[in-house]
Amino acid sequence: MMPLTMAKPGETVVIRRITGRDETRRRLAELGFVVDGAVTVVSEAAGNLILQVKESRVALDKPLACRVQF
């Protein structure tokens, strides 16, 4: 497994694991980041990502994006 920060712009990946505290995992789930869910990397700058999750775009900073693994 690799952290989401390793995905390239335009790439669609399937989430395999989300690490961190319960609050962190719950917050990511509220944003649509769930195991077996697909996300597309829209753009990346310095490790910070803009992602397409279902019908929404979500920005994650590098430390939070590292919690999501594909």
C-alpha cells in the first residue's frame, strides 16, 4: 500500500486503508473517504492534494493525505 500523496494528477485510485485516530478517520469518512471508495487526484502542489470524491472536490494537506492509503 502507498499513501495518497504518491498518486499522480489524473490518476484514479481505490482506497484500501485509512489510518489515524478515530476522529481523523471519522472526519475523512464524512468527506467521502471510505475503504473501497474511488478518488481521483485533480492536482497536487507540495504534497497537498485536490481530489475528486464522488461529486465533490476536496482539498487535503500532506499529513492528512498520508493517512489515506491505496
